[in-house]
Amino acid sequence: MEIERRIHTRHPMAIEVNATVKNKCFAGVTKDISKAGLGIFLPVKMTRGDRFAVEVVLSETFHFTGVVVISKRIKWRCYFYGVQFLEVQQETTDAFLQHIEAMGLEINSF
């Protein structure tokens, strides 16, 4: 049995994102999202510890730096990553959470 280590609840949410990995841009989609990170499907292979830029476009665009904490190959040219946000400014987090709340999720659950 695996022990759950997350501090922040992740909420299922499919949002299109752009990821920049080694100076190349890839389109992806989220599986879930939280205050501290997200689950994302991308067509590029990365390993645990890799850092990359994530752009989340809602009614406003948010930029995050993420680090891969979980890496799984789903099928040929499709990978799932558990990503932890790094170096996020409080103003960015606050604005991001306001947009998430506007999408129908309660900030208190974050």
C-alpha cells in the first residue's frame, strides 16, 4: 500500500497547457491540479528531477517552473508526469487560485 504524501488536494481538471522542455514547446493537458502542482500528459519523455516551464492559459496566462516528481509512460509517445511547482510568487498563486475558484472549485479545499 502506497502512502499519500500530498499536502494539497488535487482536483480533476482537464486544461490545455504548453510545456517548454529543453527549448522545445509541447502541447499537453492536465489530469488534475492543485496549489502546489499538477498532473500532466505530454508527448515528450522526461525523468524524475527534470525541470521545465509550464504555461497554463485560463482567462489569464500563468507561468510556472515545475519539477517532475512522478514519471510514467502511458503509451507510445504519451507520458504522464506528476509535477511540483517551483519558485512560484505568492501573487501568481493567489491569482491562479482565484481563477480556479471561478471555475467552480472552492479555494478552501486547496
